[in-house]
Amino acid sequence: MSEFPSLVESGSFQHLLDELRDRSGDLNAPESWPAEQLHQMSEAGVLGWLVPTEFGGSDISDVELTAGYEHLATACLASTFVLTQRNAAIQRIARSGNEALKSDILPALVTDSIFATVGISHLTTSRQHWTKPAVAVERVDAGYIFHGEVPWVTGADKADLIVCGGTLHDGTQVLVALETNTEGVHIEPAVPLMALNSSRTASVRLDNVFVSLEFLLFGPTEQVIKHSGGGAGSYTTSALAVGLAARAIRVLREETKHRPELLDILHRFANEHAAISTDLARATAHLQDVTTPALTTEALRQRSNSLALRSSQACLAASKGAGFVASHPAARLVSEAMFFLVWSCPQPVVLGNLRELACSASGEHEIPF
Ligand SMILES: Cc1cc2nc3c(=O)[nH]c(=O)nc-3n(C[C@H](O)[C@H](O)[C@H](O)COP(=O)(O)OP(=O)(O)OC[C@H]3O[C@@H](n4cnc5c(N)ncnc54)[C@H](O)[C@@H]3O)c2cc1C
């Protein structure tokens, strides 16, 4: 996959991938949650990837992280997606200046002893057209009062801690580490999704929740998510899409064993996958000019989305009616690929996806990258 493979070639990581692949079907069961998968990741040292070394983690490079996510997503997208939300919480805690909180929480996040997640999309890609903030915050003595609804929280009912934010009356925002057992925090039931139900994604209602200054991570400031690092449409999201495409290509390769007429299709997807995977690795290693149109963060996300969608649908078309049976790998690939159309997509990526969908087969309109 990547030209920077050190971590992913280790024996323990390869063993983890085998385990995740073997168990990925278990996560289709109703009410499932990847507890066992997270435990295996914990045993393989993966949960500590983003925890700084001073707190017991391994603090791997962006290049290794991207390659790691690609391989994990190929093996099991559901548990890898849950890992990314956990890591998004870790990254923000680790980057904050709240040293006491970091020493308190980060060592526990190296293993699966606690689960943390994020509820930040209402500050980036969700409900941006609303006139009132989804979560309103008021400054009081010794802390803040949070009121409103955090619309999307993966693993909400499994979380000990949610990194979430809200907006004050002057438009500035704060980001806090919210303990889920705080008075006034109500976790709604997980919503039935078209795929990835085991992510147990739900909304969280905050009824005048008091959060003491001890739990403040960033702010108050404008656009707090920019200050906390990361954001929508990051390399992480592209890595998962590319990882899913690699699984689609594997399934296609199996089909070609008996059907040589599919070889040309397979090679086209395999070449495109190799090119995007390399561009992504080089982008995270800062080895290329990211102002080149096809290599910007947004273009990489669009290219990855496009590949995930087309390769999974090609898998279904090649698998014919058999692939339409819910238990067939092609059926799962197609529904999982749809996730990338909606997950953490900044507006330019949404528009790029829509423009591509509006392209006609006659070539009347150009594909937008
Ligand atoms: C399975 C899943 C898991 C997720 N997990 C997390 C998580 O753990 N943490 C997290 O922070 N986020 C998470 N997200 C959120 C995700 O990253 C995006 O923010 C989310 O998908 C954006 O969709 P939305 O429906 O909230 O967008 P919105 O923009 O709020 O759109 C909702 C609806 O509003 C209408 N609308 C949209 N734009 C306009 C407009 N300009 N004018 C008028 N009407 C409009 C449309 O009818 C649209 O259907 C998750 C999402 C999914 C699907």
C-alpha cells in the first residue's frame, strides 16, 4: 500500500489485521460494539499510537498513522472508524495546555480501560446553516454551563469521556473533556444507520451541564476546532476510504481468478489505488507540493471518496445478483463506502462529490479533479 511501511510490516500488526478481518462479520449483529477489537488493538499497542511518550504512548508519525489506518480499514472499517473517533479525542487532549488533565487521562487511554470519543461536528460540518448554535455555552464561576444537543457522537453509550464543544453568546467557542456521568448529560439511543451500526453513533443532550474549568481543553476562542488541531476532511478520513477501496480491489481480484475479462478493470482500480495511496503517504510526509490541485487535502479526500465508491460498486456489478445478498462482501462494501459521502466532509468536498455524481457518462461534464 504505502512506500513508508515500517510499522505496518511488524508481526504483531499483521496478526491484528488477521484477527480484525476474521471478526469483522461479527459487527453486523444487532447491538454489537467492537469491544473485542479494541482490546486486540490495545494488546497490539495501537490504542497508544497518538498518546505522547511521556504518558506511555508511542506518538507515531503522521506517515505511519496514515498507513496504519489504511491497513486497518481494509481489515475492518467499523472498528477502525471507532478508533479514529477515539484518537480524535486523544489528539485534542494531548494538544491542550491543560497539563493536569493530560496527566490524569492520557495514561488510561493507552489501553482499552476507558473509552473517549468526540462530539464536535456541530462546530465544523453539521448544522452550520442553523441560526442558533446547537450547543450554547454560558460562562459562570469556576466553569461553563452547556445546553443543547451534540448531534453525532460515535460510541456515545460506551464513552467515559466526550471531547465536545459549544458556542458562547459572543460567538467564541470552548472545547472540553466532558465526563459522561456528569449531571444533565443524556445519551440518546444509537440511531439505526445504513452501515456501521456497531459504531453506536448517537446524539447527546446536554441539559444545563456544568463543566468545571479543570476540564477545559481550548478556548474561549473563535473557531476552536482550528486551534485544537485537525478538522473535517483530514488525511485520516482519506486513509479510511483508500483502505476500503483496497478491500474492494481484493474482492475483485478473487473474481478475476475465474473471469479473465475482469482483469483490465482490476488493473485500472489497482493502479488508481496505488497512485492515491502514494500521494497520501507523500502528503502526510510533506514530500510534495500540496498546492498542486490534485494533491490538496480536499482533492485527496475527493479522489479517495471517488475510488471507494466506484471500486465497491464495481465489486457489486462484477459479483452480480450474488453480490446483492446482504451477507456478500460486495453488499457490505457498497453500503460502507456510502459513509464517505457524509463523514466529516467540508463543503468543497461535498460539492466535489456532487459534481462528480452529476457527470454524465458521455463526458459532457468534466470530472472535477
Ligand atoms: C455514522 C456517523 C458517525 C459520526 N460520528 C461522529 C462523531 O463521532 N463525532 C462527530 O463530531 N461527528 C460525527 N459524525 C458527523 C459527521 O462528521 C458530519 O458532521 C455529519 O455527517 C454531517 O451531516 P448532518 O446531517 O449533521 O449535516 P447538516 O448540514 O446539519 O444537514 C442536515 C440536514 O439539514 C439540511 N441542510 C443542510 N445544509 C443546509 C443548508 N445550507 N440550508 C438549508 N438546509 C440545509 C439538509 O436537509 C440536511 O439533510 C458522524 C456522522 C455519521 C453519519
